[in-house]
Amino acid sequence: MSLMSVTLFAPMALAALAALLIPLLIHLARRSEQRPTDFAALRWLREKPKPRHRLRFDEWPLLLLRIFLLILLAVWLARPMLEGGASDAPWVAVVPGVDPAVARTSTSDPDARLHWLAPDSPELDQPAPTGSFPIASLLRQLDAELPSDVLLTVLVPEVLQGVDAQRPRLSRAVQWRVLPGTMPSPELASAATVPTLAARHAPERQDAVRYLRAAASAWQPTPKDAAPSSDSNFSAGTVSEALDAEARWLAWLSPGPLPAAIQTWISDGGVALLDSEATFEPRGSRVVAWRDALGQPLVESAAHGKGRVLRLTRALTPASMPQLLEPDFPRRLRALFDTVPPEPTRVAANDYTPTLGGESYPQSPRDLRPWLALLIALTLLFERGLATRRRRGVAP
């Protein structure tokens, strides 16, 4: 257990302690409730020296309670924070896929804290979390939240899912142990998530549509015993037909100026593959997105608003573009439309050991004001009870 210390984030608020004079003045003012009364028989008594007037407070419990209440309010305004006090027991993070019984037997320290490496860090006694989690992000978060002197051990299955493209960098050296087990695989994308390619063509470009249709049908995974459905993620029509509201990929096979509606659609985030004879100048600078075996450009790319423009440099026919008949044409076409290439999500655990060099963050202090607010409320109730009781005495 690390040492605890209380820090005031707003120490100037302690100036409110000057309000301690208020209950003192209230108790002194209560002496004015007494009035001298003349009594006739006292006139015949010999006058004696009057006793000296002494400053005296009555109802000490109520006075002390009010002073204590004001002290609590001043400290609450000063925003007290508790630093330290966190446990320094070793922390064992278990990646889902590792058998909990094996994880317990592999940990020899009886004081170790065992938790699943998942959102909210549930304890190992709870059921294993389901689904796919960002392993690297959770590791970096755990590294930032634990005190720097806490030993961190990570138990991982032999193969990891849902990882980043590079090994995580942490601020501490961790014990990385690979145990038998299989991490749950993320669910495969369904047919509804396969991107749809919309093609709009002029009459003289109708023959080129079949190459795009064949490529789009290769994007959709189908069971081995099922016939492929070529139109499930592809739609074709003439240039006069409007696009679907959900369309994000477009092949515009028509010479001449690009309609204003299509230009707006691209600016709003669409990606369009334009005919080599289409006339349109995007706002961004052009870069070559695809070259042939001789290094000649086949497709140029440029940004336009929130979207992108892909321009063919030659006609979409086998005579001008033999790549249409090559087996990897569907993959190359899909790579043109994908704005961000998919990052690797599956890796062997031995190849994903965290490295040092990550930034170390100070531990966040704990705010004591909620507890002070509760104490203030209880003190106020007690003070009201003493101040309003029926048998409250009057200062002589």
C-alpha cells in the first residue's frame, strides 16, 4: 500500500474560515435576550461593587458544532484530493481464451489480483467476456491506470484476435505468458455488410459493366454449396437513374461533364471511379493509385470534399486494359475503393510481446468532496436538532 496524502486543489478557499466569527457573534448576541428588572425590596440593601463583566459563551455543544460545520464547508471549497493509497499487489490480466483454472494455477503470488483483460476489468471469478476487444488499447489503458510500482502479468492464448498493426508500447516491463487456449474469433461479416458498387453508364459503355459486375460478385463470401449471387452487392443503370441513398461507391462510365448531383454526392463522402473521357476536375491533387507492369498509370486518385475521385486513364475494355481479365482484378478494384486498408487483427501471441517506451501517467487523485458533502449534511442535521429543541436553555 502506497503512502496517502491529502492535497488541496484550491487552497485559497480556506479564506472562508473567516466565517468562523459568525457563530461566535450569534452566541454573544443572544445575551441581549435578558432584561434588567427593578425590584423594590433591593433599594434598602447596601450597594456593593458590581462584579466585573466576563465574556462567557453558552451552549458550548451547539457553538462547537457550528464552528465545525463552517470548517467543513471551507475545506470542501478547497477541493481536497487524496493521493496515493492504491494497492501495490501484483495485477494479472487474463485475455479471454485462457482457461481461468489454468490462469489461477500459473500465478504463485496469493496476493495477486486476477482480472479479465476486457472493458471494466471484471474479476476472473466472473464469466469470461464474449466478443472481440482491442487488446492493445486495453493494455495501454491498464498500464496508465495502475501505479508504476505494480507488477503487471498478462496471460494470453497462443493466437490473439483484434490486435493493432504494431506491438503495444507500455511504460513498464510486463510478464508476458503464453498459455494454451483459443481467443474467440470475431464474427464474420455478413452479406449485408459487403459494400455495394453502383454503376451508371452511357449506352456505348454498357459492355464494360459486365467486368465490374463480375468483380463485385467476387467480393461477397458465399458458402461452398451455394451459388454466387452476382447482383447482391452490385447495381447497374443508365446515367439518368438516381443513386440509392445508401450508395457510397460508384462507377461512372460516361464521357462528358459530370452532373452536379454526382459532384455533390462525392463531396459528401462518396467514392467514384470515373470514365477516362469524363470531364471533371477534383479539388485535391492527383496521385497514381494503380500502375501496370510497365509502370504506366491505370487509375489516378484525388480528394474532393469528404470523398475521393478515381479516374481511369484508358477505356475499360480488355483491348485497352488487359488487367480486366487477370485473376486479381477484383482485389485490385476493391483496393481502389477502400479508403483505409484493413489492419491485421490476428497474430501469434509470441510475436506480440509489448515493448518499453510508452508514456507514464501520474495516478489520478481521488476526490474527497462527495464524502465531505455527506459529513456536512449529517452535521447540519445534528446542528438543526440542537438549535430547535424545546428545552433549549437561555443564557443567564
